Amino acid sequence: MAEDPTQAFMAGEHSNSSSVSAHPVPVVASSSAAQPSPEAPRAPVVVTAEEVQAMKESSPYLDTSYPMTAYEWFKLVLLLPWVIVKLPIALIGFILVWSITKLIILGSPINEPLSPTRSRIMRPFLSFWADILIRIGFSFWRLPIRGREHIKAAEDARAIIAFNHVSYMDPYVMVKVFAPCGLAKIGVVKLPFLGDFARALQFLFVQRKGTEDKANKLAIHGSSTQRMAERAADPRYPLFMVAPEATTKSMACLLKFSSGAFAAHRPILPVLLHYRAKYFHPGWGSITSPLFHMLRMLCQFSNSLEVEILPVYVPNSKEKADPKLYAENVRVLMAKRLGVPLADAGILDHIRLKHAGLFVDSSGG
């Protein structure tokens, strides 16, 4: 039996003598060729009939495994009154949490760390309310977390958190477990509610190319990767969080990873979100009605999620010199521990899917 790579990766002694593609993890076929850089100018999206057929057969964004059966309709009718009762309670709670959050961050400069006192209050406060929302609001009654002992090592190493992005539930889960910071364009600051929560979590707000953000002096200018590396290494901030897949999907797999966070040369803390489902899966792919998808999740007796935190992955010299290799090795490790295939697809495939007009409808078909 081969050595469990987790232990070697933790010490940064893993070998890259063999090709990553030789790793015994199955691969999901893609409907397109290599992914162009998101920074490169995009040509008009043209999708051929052959590509449409390939997407229907293998796209990780199209999952018809959880249709609206008679049992699902029964649950929806039965639990809808309870959902209607919860909504105004949730709205009142949201306004209360937002008001307290705004009060705590009042006068705190953007792109500057919160004072130690504010941070000690803010992070547990948001983590507590995220936990309430997940359990009571969305019926994830049990939320087991394995590997908490690795968080201290990640904080000491100032590792970057990388998690598999599955659902719109993921950000709440990450706030509950870590209350981390992240990356956002400066325009997010101006958004109602969301801007204040991002500030409270001490997000890094950067200028976005091709926008008027350049005129906003509050934005951090220059290389986002360099700024990310600096923020991740700064102990005054929470751990930095990224979703290297850059989008969600509905099938159990790992999409291609963006190499941006891995170019920062920081250690990585892999975090695995194990969503389990029998009748409905929270995975967010290409669907016609996001509102109905959320309603179905709210109308479940119970939803299931387990969080697994792996040991800190320290890059070796080859990975530091090649961020794409670093990203792929972490992806292979995470896929193996999740027990899912590697999908030869990325965010641009999702864009092509939408241009082709392919969606899973509310019936699940």
C-alpha cells in the first residue's frame, strides 16, 4: 500500500518525481479544451452542437440525480409553513447581527486590521451567528468538524485556507469554523450589508481591472497575488481563505484549480466539505431556478455536512517554482480524501454552459 500522502505533505517532504496525472483518481471528461487565463481578453463564446452534446453527457454542472419526486413534494408542502415562520425571525436576526457588526467596525479604516479588542469580539460573534443560521435556518442539525487540531499549526505557519466549493452554504460554514478573511473587489464595500460583513471579516479589497475602482483610493493597487501573500502572512489578520475552483458545481468532483493563491508560496490548509444527500443535494450547478433550489433545501427534514481539516501542506522547492504544479498536487490530495474524481473543467466551462442554454430545471431533469 502506498504511503498516505497527508503525512508527507504536512512536513513538505512529498516527492514530485512522478506525474500528477498518474495519481489513481478518476477524471471527469470536459467539454472544452485547455482553460485560457481569466486575465486574457475573452473572445465571443461560440458553442458547437458537438460541444453541447458533450456537456449534456459529462458536465459537472448538470446533475439530475435529485429530481422532484412525490416524496420531495410531500416534504415541501409539509415544511413550507415552518419555512414561512422562520423567514421573519431570520430577517429580524439578520438586522440585529448586521447592526451590531456595523457598530463594532464603526470608524475602522478599510484595508487596515481591526484592533485586537474589536477582532476578539467580532470573529466569535460572527462565528456564533453563522452556526445558528446553518443549524436552525438551513437544518444542518449536526455539523461534525474533524481535524481542528490542525488549525493551530495553520495559524503558526500563516497558511492559506483552500476549500472545495460546492454550495452557497460554504461561506457560512467557513465563517462558522474559521471566521477568515478573503479577497474582494473594492466595489463590495459599497454593497448594503455584504460590505459591512466583508469589512468585519477584514477582507482584502483590491482594484479590479477595467472598472472605475482605480479612482477609489481605498483600494489596494498592484498585484493581487502579492497583496494576498502579504495579507496571508500578516498575523494581525485572520487566516486567508480561497476557493481555488472559483465556482460551485452540482456533481461530486473537484474542478480545475486557479493557481493564484498558490503563487503566493504560502503553506495551504486544505479544508474538505463533505455534503451527503439522499433526496436533495445542496450543490449549486447550472439550474433554472436558484430560488426553488434554496426552497428545496429549506424544506428538508435534515441536511448533512461534515467538515474535515487536513494537515498543513507545505510546498517544496519545485512547487514554489511552479504554482500550477503546487495547485494540482493539492487538488489531487483533496480529491483523494474526498473520494471524488478530478474534473477536467473549470469556471470557463460553466460560462460556456450558460451560453449554450443548458440548465437543470426545477423538476430535476
